[in-house]
Amino acid sequence: MKLPFPEEIESARLHLRRLRYEDAEEIFFAYASKPEATRYVSWPTHQRLADTREYLKHAIKAWRAGTEYAYAIRLKGTARLAGSIGVVVKNTEAQVGYIISPALWGNGFATEACTTLSQILRRMDGLTRVWTLVDAENTASLRVLQKCGWINEGIRPSYFVFNNQGSRAKDCFIFRLVHESVRQ
């Protein structure tokens, strides 16, 4: 199902823009190649710039197909890449994920980007559930989602294997976003 995600979104300090091929080097050097940044994501740390370019090919194709909507998070004024945020759509459910460059941690950019995207998702027709999962050890993301008004549904033991943490399934918190048209 193709959803009407805008190609660009503005917030007070951020400009979210659909990912482009030209973002590859910035993405690679800002966060995709950084083990400390990719510890809690579902994809492997990029070892080569070619890995990032392959990901962007996938992201651009997925946007066209309506299965994923990924944005670069840029700082207004300087256009510096702060990270990315995206939505994976399967049937009528959407899963949100984000990553911020370690050089910019602690500035509230993840919270601002997530809040901004959440406002759009809350009003989007065609979705019955918006959710995400967080490694129970990822206290920073737990705080982000709580600040953004997401509801913690509880912990699921041994729920997900994060690529960059070995082969052991980790305990995860499941969060959901209340949608305006669905009482959850």
C-alpha cells in the first residue's frame, strides 16, 4: 500500500528529506560505519562506502514501491547530516526506526525527528498500527520514545537478534503510537 508521505518535512531545527544517492558518503561517515551508532539497529554496520550505496539503492526503490519511507535528518541552516529516520510498511502496519550520528548525540535531534514524523503518522489514513521495538539496554531510545508520547506495551524476552551484537536474541520493549482513527 503506497502512503502519502511527503518528500520533505520541516521542524523547528531539522529538515527531513527523502534519502538520495548523493547522501551516501555523509551517511557512511556520519553513522553507518560507526559501531557505537549501529549497535541497536537491524542492519549490519557498513564496512565500505559500497554498502551504503547498496542500501540507498534499496531505500529509493522501496520508497517508489511504497514499502519503506526513509529520510535524511539534516540540521536547518547548515544542512549537516544528523542521522536518518524511516518507516517500514507491511500491509496496514508501520514500523519506525531512527539513527543519529554519535557526534550529535544528546542534542534532542532524535526526539525532534521522531516527534515530527509521529505527528504525520498519527493522521495517516490506511494504517492500523504504528510500532517499534527497542533493545532493553538502549536507554537513550527508550527515553526518546517516551518523550514523543509512544506507549510502552511491555518487554518481550529474547525477542530480536541485532546484527551488530552477535547471535543472541535480546529482550526488547515494544512501543506503539496511538493513531487518531484507531483506538488502540
